[in-house]
Amino acid sequence: MECEICDRRSDELYETRVQGAVLVLCKECSKFGEVIREVKARKPEERQKRPAGPEESLLPGYGRVIRQAREKAGMTQEELGKKMNEPASLIKRAENENILLTKALEKKLERTLGVRLSGEVQEIVKSSTKEMPLTLGDIIKVKKAKK
């Protein structure tokens, strides 16, 4: 962590009140104010590994699935939002696919509407030669600009 005055890296930092402001300072800079407490450096959290096996992803056209299920249930976006305790604008953005759904929102929508919005990721493209790995060019389609 770094001192908020001198930008020195230090493992020994102190929360210090300096002229009414509370700052995290090194030992030397903490002399300019009243030390409140020592700040412990946080260890970087270790990321959890995903379980081995097929990966799940949002299905293409998930917005259409949400809209059709909502309309089938006879609800407006506002009614669905109230039922899920979410704003109607969030439902609208989800239906238009203007946001990437969080896992929590995805599960809420699936439970409320009784639909599946995610599925197993399938291999999309196979390489033309078995010796070479896939390249970006194997996966995307490039549109040529009109001149």
C-alpha cells in the first residue's frame, strides 16, 4: 500500500487525522497529524478456480426469450420489475440486450419467468487444419467496406 501524502510504498501504514481529514500515511508522514490506528495490508484474494467441465453462458437472443415469457405471462415490464423487486428500466435493458446479466439477475429472471437463459457453451468453429490452433480469423467474419 502507498502513503497518501508522499506515495511511498510501505507495509507499515497508519490511519491518521490531519487537519480534519483521515488519511492513510506512512510512519514519517503520520507525524503531521494524530494517529488513529495502524492499517493492516490486505493480502490479495485468491481467485476461486472454476470447476472443470462445460462452461455455461448466456444464450444468444436471451432478450427475446425474456420478452416472450413476460408477454406470455401477461405482464408489463413494470409488473415484472415489481414482482422481481427490480426497476422496469432494468427489465427493458435486459430485453433489448443492452446489459450483460449478472448471475443473480439471470437466476431471478429464470425463476420468475420459468425459462432458461444460459446453457452449455458449444464449440463454435472447427479449425480447417488439425495441426494449427484456432485464430481470430477462424472465428470472426470480416465485413468489407464499400468504397
